[in-house]
Amino acid sequence: MGGGESLFALDSLSPAKNAAVLHGVHACVCFSVKIHIMGKSSGDEKILSYKDVLLRRSDLDILSGPYFLNDRIIEFYFSYLSSCYPSPDILLVPPSIAFWIANCPDVEGLKDFVEPLDLPGKKVVIFPVNDNENVGLADGGSHWSLLVFERDAGVFVHHDSSRGMNSRYARQLYEVLVRFINGSNSASDAKFIQCSSSPQQLNGYDCGLYVIATARAICCWHETAKLSNKKDLWFSSVEEQVTPPAVTELRKEILQLVKDLMTASAK
């Protein structure tokens, strides 16, 4: 793990992110209930710049308690995964990018927006899904899930830790993506699958952690499958690795990772 070419060079997507901002997207998939643990000034304090992601003091508070993960934390960990599982074949898409693809009112105008993602060149593409319906509401949405494209199997698989709550939003994203996943001039016939065996959360706030844990299991599966030439998809790997105890531990792992990176950057 580590080293090599990253799955997803976030810096290379800065033009796309800038385009999203110009269209009114401002990292707009966060948790639905604002949690005022600390004062605004201290909560907004910048604590870590990691690749293209800027974490704030309030993100530590979210990781320290039993709260919904926001889009910054998910984007941070996706970026971290990209350095742990380097492969040019797999792409981890930031929440704000996935959200804009699903909700852009001008689908034809997405051609230039998605081009830097190089979707036709990827075998596995991982998209976070959020149920926010208002592109102008930065704190909208109350649930995260995961949509995963696998090229060889020709499928989009939706993993939802809350009994398919986000199925409608995942399908909305899927219906846009089939127009671009093979390139803008060739629509895909990839099928949508709602994974019935997706691990289920036991509370109302760990959906983001299940997204991260599932993404990590898929990255691990991809690396193993590449070496062993396996043809099966990742379902059994996700069932084995994404358990309630593992998800609880993952929150602690991410918090410690952020603290370690803060310490390293201060040296």
C-alpha cells in the first residue's frame, strides 16, 4: 500500500470543482442537522490541508462523537484511499462532484464537466450518493449511500445501509452516468442493481461511515482480484469487512489519522 499513481488525483479536478462552484455547488452534501458543539469561530478553524481537501476543527468534533459525516470527511478519506490503493483503473469521486452530476439541470452541459474524470478509462468508479434535493442548500440531505460502476460486469451497484432509502437518488445519478461512462458519444447499457446484501447500519448516523467502509472494501477487493484474476464481484468482501464493530472502529481510525497528519504537517 502507498506510493505509485493515485486512484484519483484530486488536484487534477480543480477545474471541474471550480466549474461546480460557478454553477452554485458549494460542497453541498453535508449532514442534515447542524451540530453546534463549538463556537463558530473555533469550529471553522482550519486544521489540515490534505491534497485538495481542507478539514476544519468542526470535522474533528463530528468524528469524535456519534454524528453524521459531512462531505469534507468523506472526500478526505476517499483521497486517502487513493494513495493506499494506487491504480489507474479505479476512480473515487468526491461527493460534490457526484452530487452535481446527479442534479445539474443542464445534462448536455455536463460533457465538459465530466471529461476530466476520464470515466471511459476506468474499470471501477465509486460515487457517494446523498438525498439532498436542493442544489442551493449546503446543509441539505440526511442519508449517504454508494453507487459503484464495474465495467467488466457492465453494472452499477447501489449499496445502501438503510434498506434502500437512497434508491431513487442512486437511480437518478445512474440515469445521467450511463450517458457518459463510455464517453459522451456512446451511451452505456450497464444495468442498475440494488444490492440486497449490503450491510445495514444499526443507528441513524453511521451511513457515511458505511459508505467509506464499503468503498475501502471494494478498493481492497479490486487489488486482490487484479492479482488473483478473480471474476466475482466484491459482495462477499463487503459483507465480511463492513460490520458494525468495524464501522465503529473506523470512526476512531479516521479521527486518529487526521490527528497524525496534523502532527506530521506541523513538523
